[in-house]
Amino acid sequence: MVDPKRVLSYEDMLKLIHQPEKVIIDVRNPDEVTSTGKIPSMGHVQDVLVSMSDADFKKQYQREKPSSSDESKTYLGSWNDWSNRQK
């Protein structure tokens, strides 16, 4: 069961995309993103968080690279909820 304190709503996501200090990560695979689109300001998890060095991350995004110990929450509505509400 998901802890309700760690869940984001669509309204929460609308606020977050305008907060540059927050990092939003799309965990879908690249084929899914290509076929359906993406929520603004999201990058590719594999390329950015796993392969990119801390220095390269900071150079590209002008912020510190998130660590695995940073706070994380889940948008349970996922892409389906986002795309349906954006129409």
C-alpha cells in the first residue's frame, strides 16, 4: 500500500512543474514517452540520473543532481490522468 503522504495529485503536479527547485522524473520507457508525449520539464531517468556525472548534471540543469536519499513521491494518476486532464 502506498503511503498517502507520498502521493501527488494532478493539482500537485500542476504546481510542481512551475517550481524549478523540484525534480520531476518520468519513469516510463523511452518508447512510451515517444508515442504519448511527456509532462513538461521531465527528463530521461536512465540518461540523467544513472549515467550523467554530478558535474555534467549541474552544468546542464544548473542544480545539484538528486540523490537516492532525497524525498520522493508518486503521481499515481500517471500519464493517463495527466493527458486526459490536459485536453
